[in-house]
Amino acid sequence: MTLATKIKAYIPVMRKWALQAKDFILNLKDYIPVIREKYVLLKRSPGIEEYSRYYAAAAYIPYVGWLLPLYLKRGNGFCEAHGKNGFTAAVAFAGFELAVFFLNLLFIPRDWRPVSFLFIALIYAAHLVYFTLCARGMYEAYHEKSLEIPVLGKYTGIIEF
């Protein structure tokens, strides 16, 4: 089958699609006011101050939640403080877990299985501590309280976004 015969075979289908696209474009003018109304509502929602505690609580979604308050609620001190806490905790715990993993992988011989088991148990314990800290942070943010992380708290003031 040559290219010309393939094109001729698809001409009715392409014509049908073109007619459907034409109808869609002509009907789109009826939906534009509705779309504009909904877009304005969505655009205003993140700026409403009554929702700031939800954005602050979202900062403690493990490893990536800090993005929400820092970029969607820029200028809100409460959300930025919790976002910085979430970021500091995520970086610290991910760095610790990666360091322990690579230390185990590179420097512990295969024959030392009990030592390797202890390193892996340390990684799981770090996960448990981190997820507990995230749950505590969500609770504190939801109740509009600030959370001071004991060891990592001094690093949150250094961070600037």
C-alpha cells in the first residue's frame, strides 16, 4: 500500500475530525464565560487566609510537601515557616538515610550480615522518626501552632526561598 492510497483512505476520517473540531470551536464561545468564572474562583482560592493552615499542614507531606506552602502561599509567614521546617526535615532525613545506605553498601563486607542488618534497621528507624515528625508537624500546623524541631530548628532560619 503506497502513501497516496493510505492518505486517500484516511480522508473521510480526517474530514469527520475537522468537522468535529469546527463544531467544538463554534460551541466554545458559549463556555468561555463559564471558564472565566471558574478560573477566577480558582485563582482566588489559594490567597484566602482561612486556608493557610491546610497549606501549612501540607508542608509535612513526606519529602515533597514543602513545595506547596512555599510556592502557593508566598508571603504568608505562618506557611513559610512550616514550609521551611518541612524542607529542612526532608533534606536532613533523606541525607541521613542515603548516607547510611551508601555506608552499608560500600564499606560493610557481605559476610558481616549482623552489622548490615543494624544499618538497615537504622534506616527504618529514621523513617519511623521522620514520619512521626511529619504527623506531629501536620497536627501542629492544623491547630495553627508553630513547630520547633529540636536539632534541625537552627537551620530553618538559614533557608531563603
